[in-house]
Amino acid sequence: MFVAFKEIRRSLGRFSLLTLAVALLVLLLLFFQAVAGTLTSGLTGGLESSSAQVFVYDQQARSNPATSVLRPEAQQEIAAVGGVAATSPIGLSVFTARLVGSAAPGDGSGGAQSGGAQSGGAELDVQLVGGDPSGPSVPAKVADGRLPKAPGEALFSGSAFDTPIDIGRKVAVEGMTFTVVGSADDAAFNVLPTLYVPFEDYVKVSQERAGSPVDVPPSLIGVTVADGAEPAEVAQRLNESVDGIEALDRADAVAALPGVGQITQSFTILYLLLYIVVALVTGVFFLILTVQKEDALVLLRAVGAGSRDVITSVLIQVLVVVGLGALIGSAVTAGLLALSRDVFGAGLSPSTTAATVGLIVVIGLVASVGAVRRVLAIDPVRATSKGGR
């Protein structure tokens, strides 16, 4: 151990460069992981956090909520299938909304109003989710405030990319004004600010945009299964019992969302490449270092140092360099994400950071196998020959 740290002090420049290289690679890894996690959560949060355990789509929608249109009588047929405890229609559509005034005090309870929006208010695209607030159509957990109870009330959720809409704030959508009465974390659809409203209000807003009292079918049916029933089994039973639908449990519905698999695959390739670079940089550095100091290692072996002592010295250096680099990279990443939160909306997950740092350290140790093998091949008898060779 003494030899390991003494060599680091003597060659501080070289070891510092490797430490900085590892720190840069860890920074890139953690940054990509944070952004990918935020992006994926913005796409999948609406389904992942839902109180519904099974989602029922139009069979032709190919598991895409945005293209699913169910026939009106489908909900009754679904509710009659064994294992189904409760159902709720879920309507999904994107609207242009306008923020009205400023947040009101209290919990913001209130009713729907015709018009009422102040001209010149900030406009934004919102995902409107209509459903039964007491049924399987809303997030399972409310972070602040409460669920909507009356017409004209809304629950807000946004991705980390969005600016939150405060409780008590009024939002005008197609001639109706909604008052935000609660908020939920990570329950957004399509990486957009999302408002959960009663299905009747969703129908009114959709008809207002259409300009006539058209029929507004649900996009999905949310299902809560009976006690003791498995969501996957209930989904299969629904597919066998009801024509023209596709039922998926929550996990399968999330995995089937368009774009999620491609995003995950793309970032996984980036992670793999960065891990390979860490292994190559660390392995080549310590192999070259071992070759350069081979004569000194021969002398150490000749004066009684065992292979285990020399190998321990190399592994300590790997742990110090890679571990310190990983810590520096993590700290810099946390700082950068905090400074750029308004741009990327991402933050570090402690569990993800710990797993990444641990894996980097393990990769560094495995990558040093070349240097270890070189040490094991040293013959102390060579110290008696001319020039140590």
C-alpha cells in the first residue's frame, strides 16, 4: 500500500490525467442516464403512475393511446367480464390552453366557467385526460392538494421539462376554465403538461373544439381488477371475451408505448460504448505503466516482495484512480444538472448513481487484468542478469 501511494505522488500528473478521463466518462454516463430517465418518464408516467391496473385499447390502435378510439358500449362489456372490479373511460387529446391570472389562495376548488380567460395569458399545449376521478383513470398518488371532485376542477402533472401549474391557478381550454386543485408527480402523457379532468368536462371541451355536439368516445378504458386476480390474467380474459379490443396490464402497456423501446435501446448503446471506453482507457493505462516500471518490479520481487504484494499495489492504484474519478464525475454532473434544470429538467437518482459508480469501479478492476498478468509473469531471477534482463 505504501508503494502504491508513493508511486501516485511521484507520477501525480499521469494519475491525475487518468482520473480526469474517468471523471469525464462518468459525467457523460450519468448525464445521459438522467436525461434519458426524464424523457422516458415524461412518455410513460401517465400509465406507470395510473390507478388502473389494466388498460383496454381499440384493437386497431396497436397499443397507442393517441390513436385508440373505443366504441361507446365497450365499457359495459368490459365491466361484465370476470375479475374486473371497476372501470372508467379515459379520454386523451392535446389542446392549446391559456393560463388565466395568478394562483388563487386555498385549495382552488371551483366550477367550470364559460370564457373568463384573460387576454394575453401564457399559451401552452396541454394533454387533457378525461375520466372518472373516483375510478381507475387518475394517478394512484396525489403529491399535493386533492383529486377533482366537481366540474371545472383539474389535477395537474408534468414532466421534469415542464414548469408546474400551481394549485389554485386557472387554465382556460376551449372556452372552459379549469381550476387546478391538486398535483401528481411523474404522471404526464407525451412529455406535456397534463390536466386530469372529469370525463364530462373532457367531452364538453372536445365538442367545443369540434363546433358541434358530436359523440366523444373514450380513448381507453381503465380497469381495476378484483382482489386476488392477476392483471395479466384479467387482460387475457378481456381479450378473449370482448371483440375489437386489446387489453394490456400496466407493465405491458408501458412497454408498448411508441418510441419508448427505441429511446431505451439508443441510450443503452451509448452506455455500453462509454463502459467499453472506461475499460479500455483504464486497462491500457495500467498495462503501459506496468511495462514501464517492469525493471523496478523485478527488483522488488528479487528483494523478497511477493506477487501478492505487487498485485495489491496495482489494484489499490486502480481503486484510487477510478473511484476518485467516479466521485468527481458524479459531483460535477450533479452541479451541471442543477444549473441546467430549466433546460433539461433532469436530476440525479441516488440509486442510479450508486449503481453506475459501483459498476465503473468493477470495470476498472476487471480492466486491470492485463497489468496483473504482467506482474505474475515477472521472474525475480532476472534481477541477477545484466540490466535486470
